[in-house]
Amino acid sequence: MASAPEIQVSRLLDERGLGPYQIRLMAWAVSLSLIDGYDIGAIAFAAPHLVASWGIERSALGPVLSANNIGVLFGSAIFGWIGDRYGRKTALISANLVFGVLTFAAAYSHDLTQLFWLRLFAGIAAKLPPATAALAAAILQLGGTSARCLCAGGCSGTAFSPSHSCSCSPSPLSARSALPD
């Protein structure tokens, strides 16, 4: 029996280039990273408004500002297990849904306790950039290129939050536009 010819997938992808599917996948992955980066940056610009409108000390916002990072610590293990057990797509989609709902709810919170818990649980689902990079790298077979694009997306989202807050607000340097009316 004749053996089948060996096909090197990486060489095939290099020769064919990126198709519409891969480009759409990267656009979605970078968009998710932008949203995650925006969430991280927006709270810092909303903090002065929260201090003024809620009449709280600046130091009281410390736990709220770090809640997302603490949540990521646990979320990496939780959604990593979900990804191993049920698949990366399932983990990524469920993390996106949980993150989106909790981040939206956090924008309408009325006190520090509520905001802390919403940001903590949103942080649990906020392992989006690493999971997105892993999924995109697996599908695109691009290795470090996809990770660099997603890192740039997250950094751009963080950088976009202050410019959006300042450009859309009634007065310069006001963070009110980062919060709903």
C-alpha cells in the first residue's frame, strides 16, 4: 500500500494566507480584548466621580479597584477547568456572557459593597485575553502573532477608556461619561 503524502499544516497556512474566517476570528478576539481592557481602565476614571457622588473616602475604593484582579486569580482556575472539561469555546462563551452581564450590572450599582461583588465576580470571568489568545492561536495556527494582536487589543482598550471618558464628557477630565445616567 502506498503511504499518503505528508502535509505540513504550518506551511500550508503560510502559503494560503489568512482567509475571511481567520480575519473574522481575529476581529472578534481583538474586540473582546478591547472590551476587557476598557473595563479595567474605565473604573479608574470613574473613581473620582464615585468619591464625589457617593460621599466616600478615596481609600474606600481600594477594594473595588482591586476586586477585578482578585477575581481573575480565581477565574483562571475556574474557567481553565471548564475549558479542559467542556472545551475552550464553551469556556470562552460562558466567560463572555458572565463578564458582560456582571460588568453591565456594575455600571448600575448603588454602593461600594454592590460594586465590589459585581467587579469581583466579573473578574472571575475576565480571563478573556488569555483564553481568547489560546483559542485564536489554536485555530489560526499563528503562534505568537495572535497573542501579540490580542495583547495590543487589551492595551488599546485600556488606553481607549480615558480618551472616551474625556471626549464624551461635558467637562474635560470628567469621568461621568464612563457611567450610565
